[in-house]
Amino acid sequence: MLKTKWVKPLIWALCLAPLAYLGWLTWKNDLGANPIERVEHFTGDWALRLIIATLAITPLRRLLRLPDLIRFRRLIGLFAFFYACLHFSAYFGLDQFFDFSAIWKDIVKRPYITAGFTGFVLMIPLAVTSTAGWIRRLGGKRWQKLHRLIYITAFAGVIHYYWLVKSDIRLPVFYGFLVVIELASRAIVRKPAKKTVAV
């Protein structure tokens, strides 16, 4: 079922749907009293959600016995990077007007921005090396080690969100719980079945 030609376009459509909705809100001039903040939060939320969705691929393919799910992990991961780029572009351009001195002061002085910027920087090599060509250049083992940075990225995103909110921490805590569950699933080592020796 997952190998049919309509599945990948459906994933594209689902990943682009939040951007289309944001565009619709912008066109209707319905972004609220602080539209820049709304854009920043909206794109940041979807970057984190798609990072978590990317991490969920491996445990879900085992749990649901759908090995073909792995075909969509790179695509979803690249969309996570895409929304992260939109998130930081909104911060750099719309919020700070590319005042890099002020941006650097923000990164140093505000812990939640430090955490978010760290996560974003770590996503860059993951996006760059996501192609089959880079897997061949780096070799499977080195490529896998590099792409474990997504774990740090996920936690950095959760911490960024947790420190950003001032009172209602339920959503970042929920996201953090999902990340912990997804990483714990990778730590479970299945015991090999005992071989029976014919007599």
C-alpha cells in the first residue's frame, strides 16, 4: 500500500497544508494582534512537530510492521528543516530586521533562543547530507552517527519551546514525552532467539 504512487504526493500535501493555512490567514489579515509573533510560533510549532514525526518513523515501522514507512523519513525530515528555516527567517527578518548585532545578543542572553538556534544549526548538516550520494560519500556508519544529531535537535527544540512559554507548559512537556518515548524505543534491544541444535 505504501508503495503506490499517490502516497508520496499525499505526504507532500499534508506537510504543505500548514503553510497553505498560514498563507490563508495572511491573505485574510487574520494573524492576530501580533502577526510576526504568530508567524514565528506557527512555523516553529510545525518544525518541532515534523521533527517528532521523523523520529516516530522507526518505531512505527516496527510496531505496525510497515517497513516501507522508512521511504518517507527523509521527506518529512526535510520539511521539518523547511519550517525551521521559515521560523528563523521570520525571527531574523521580520522580528530583528537582520540586525545581526541584536540577534547575537539575543542568542547569548536569552536561553530559549540559544537552545532554538542550537537545534537549527544542528539541522543544517542533516539536511545537506540527506541524499543517497552523501550516504555513499560518508559511508553508512558515519552517516548514521552524524544523523543521530536529530536527537539533540529534538531535545533542543523541546527546551526552546519549554523556556519560551511562560505559564502553560503542557504542550512542550507533551512533545518532550513523545521524544523520550521515541528514543527509548530505540534503546530496547531485542534478545536474539535461541538456536536449537538438532541431535
